[in-house]
Amino acid sequence: MSLNLLRQEIDMLDEEIIKTIGKRIELARQVARVKKEERLPILDAKREEEIRAAIRKLAKKEGLSAPIMVEIIQLILDYSRIEMGLI
């Protein structure tokens, strides 16, 4: 495969990643709305730790650096908080 084709494939994956993060953020907004309606705390430390644990396991399964993947998901979680107006 040529360099240009490889780069095009990477560009397509980057677009998918961004779109997927956008969908995740929108779902987090919906979760926040439901929690507000049900008078539940918005932040859930236990749930966030479950997410980090699942990411560690998935990263290892995929042969990726678990600490780096957890750092990436933490950035997404932090961005979710910003979008929910918590930061």
C-alpha cells in the first residue's frame, strides 16, 4: 500500500474517532439530563473507575499502552464534565 493511501486511511480513522467522541459526549449530556431529572449526583466516581478499568483491559487485549489509553479516556471524561457544565 502506498504512503498516500495509508495516510488517507489514517485520516478516515481520525474522522471516525472524532465523530465517535462527539456521539459519546452527546450521550453524556443525555445522562446528565436524566440524572438532574431524577435528582441523582452528576458525578459518579465508581462508574468512572469502572470505565478506566474496562479501558485498561481493552487496551491490553489490543496490545496498546493501558496507561496512555486511560489518559486518553480521562481527557474525554474531563471534556464530558465541561460539556455538562460541571467545570
